[in-house]
Amino acid sequence: MKHKVVRISRRKWLKKSIASVMLINMLCMSSLPLVVLAEGEATTKTEVTATDATKAVTPSKAVKIPDVKSLGLQVKSAVLIEPTTGEILLSLNSDVALPPASMTKMMTEYIVADQVKQGKLKWDDIVTVGPNAAKTVGSRIFLAEGDQHTVEELYIAMAVGSANDATVALAERVAGSEAAFVQLMNEQTKRMGMKTAFFINSTGLSRADMPAEYRPSEDRETVMSAMDTALLAKFIVQDHPDFARFTAIQSYPFRERDSKPIINYNWMLEANKDITNFKAYAYPGLDGLKTGHTIAAGNCFAGTAERDGMRLISVVMGAETNPARFIETKKVLDFGFNNFEIKQVVAPKSVVVGTETVPVKKGVETTVGVVSDLDVKFMVPKGTQNPAITSKVTLLNKDELVAPLAKGTKVGTITYTYKAEGMGEAQEKTVNLVTADEVEKGGWFRLLFRAIKDLFVDLFDGIKNLF
């Protein structure tokens, strides 16, 4: 028992001796911690890898979204989307693949405009009409083999007058043959995320109406759902924002010898408000996009209009008559403009509560401020003042953030989610979290003292744990 007491006393004496020596050394080197602490740096930082936060705000009263059935739409399918948020505001059989008729030409328009945008084609390039275009029937401008026109002239004939022969001539100018151009069209459907679209020609004509020697060998028809058509329209308005330079043309004199100009099949153009025959259909803010009609498709129309800075895209398919497609489109667009608005819910360069800073290794500073890089907008019921938004932050591994760091360096992401009563699926947008300032790499002397400071912090923690 006596030996045991002696061993315990020696152990306590040894711990106190070690602690005393460490304290003496620390006092002798007291100037070192003072220099390090003078930097004013945080010694510890808890990294947040994922957080969830919901704004505890009660949304104000907004309009109640009416049921789509209340519109009494007389069409086979319809859809309404807002292109910047991608929100689907109305959907009626919108995923059903149907014959799109001349709305097919929207893909031809997109590809040709893209060729010009890329510098592969010029609007004033001359196109020589081949036999396929000359033999093409339906809506046309009666091109003859060997005729020559500019890309722009043929494009206007296609976009305004839905000319099948002009469309084929452009397709052959781009790809060498209509069949090769159709391959480009079907490749674009995959890039755009279209789920039902399949094209057999550049025009939307039924297979039986194509010139016999230019029909595809596979016995299939062109199909495209209302949703895919709206998605295609979204790419047009976003990638080629000058689309209305063509689609809003009311009439166009294609040739001097023609007795009448080409008249736009789109009766809903806002400019038609002063035209006797069309003013009953003219719609404020409407500047495109494309009509379509075949026996198989019925009457179709992809329309787009902008009001108060908000653009909507509508598609109706299978209306019974020519006027009916415009009457039904008005119902769809009114539904959107009367009940919804776009609201900015987060400003750009916003600080995220709970993730104001992130740690940085080997920098002059040990942390750096963080902000979101872009603003966030959601489609909300009209009149909504405080939409309830949830957010989720995901930061990069802290070992990846090593100085030097440029201002605007990505350090993570934040995803915002919003779901309103009466709307479809929840809207979601992810933006980057970036550094608010530049972080320079620390000098070796600074980093040495920082390492010494960290060592002393660890020693103090160790000493406290001894007693």
C-alpha cells in the first residue's frame, strides 16, 4: 500500500512538473503569441457542408390559381410555360406526341439562325433552288428549280408565309440534302431535352405529301408534343432573341412580279390591332411564333407574348378550325398573364445567413466572405409579397480552398426551392456561392507564427485536460 501511494504521488508530481515547464517556456516566449494574436484571426471555424433553412415568413394573400378545366379548352393538347424559370403554368395532355404540322419549321428556323450566328452562313448568301424544293407542295411561294434567293428572303418566306419550298431550299443549303438536315434536327431534339419529337422532314408535311423520290425509307411521321414544342420555342427566344425581326412581319413582297405579298398566318400579332380582318384576334405583346395545319394535325399554334417584362410561351394543338387555335391561345395566355408574375426572391451578391464566411488555408486571412453570384427569380401567383423559400447550402471540401484565391472563386452552391398552392411542381434554382474578396497567399513568416499559435492553442487544451 505504501509503494502504491508513492507511485501515485510521483505521477502527480510528474504531471505538474511538465505543466510547469511548459508554462515557463510559454512565458519566456510570450512575445510570440502576442504577435500572432495581433493578426486578429479566428482560431477555429466549424465548416458547414449542408444546411437547410426556411424563411419564417407568412406569405401575403395572392390570387387563387383557377383550375385549368375552368378554361374549357377545345384542343387536343396545350401547354403554357415561362422560359426564364422554366415553370409550367398550364398543361393539358402536353406530353402526348401529336402531328405538329408546320410548327416543325421552328426547328428549321432555329438551325438556320444558329448557322448564321456561328458564322457558317450569312443572311445575304445566295441559295439555288433544287428539284426537291421545286416539287414540294402545300403552302409555298412556287419556287422553280434553279431560282436564286438570299437566305434571308427564304427565311422570311418560311417564318411568315410557312413556305414549304423555301424551307426545303434552306435545309438543302445547310446540310446538302433534306435527309441530312433532318439528321441535324433529330440531333437537336436530344440536346434540347425533347422527349417525344421525331422529324422526317424539314417542313412538317405528311410523308405521303412529300415528293416520292425524297421520302424517307422508314414509314414514320413527324410527331412532337405540346411540351416539346414549347421547349423548342424556349430555345428560339433565348438563343435568338431577335426572332421577332422575322416572326412579327405582317406581310412581305417576296418578288416584284408577285401580285400579292406574303401574308403572315399568325393573326394574333399585336400589330394586327389595326387590320380589319385580324383586329379581333390581335393580342397585346404577341410577336411570334408559328402556325401549323394539316388534316392529321388539325390547327396548331405556338405563340409567345411579352407584357411588363414577362414573356410567356403557349402551344395549342388539334383545334378544330383556323380561328379556334387563336381563340384557345388567348385563353391560355390570359390564364398566365392574369394569374402569375415573376418575382426576384434573392438579389445577386447576397450574404447567406449561417454561411457568411468559409475557412481558407495558407492565406493572409484565415476566412473569406461568401456571397451568391446571381439573383434568383421565381414565378409566383400574382400579388404574392413574401413567398416562402427554402434553401440548402453545400460547400466544397475545406481542403480545396487554399490561397491565393481570386474574388469570385466558387466555394459551393445554394439551392432555393419554392412551391406555391395551385401551381405544379416546385420551382428550384441553384446558384454558386463565391468569394466576396480576393485572398492573397500568406508569407512564410506569417504562416510560421500562425502554426506556432495553433500549437499553443493545442497545448493549452492539453494542459486543461490534465487537471
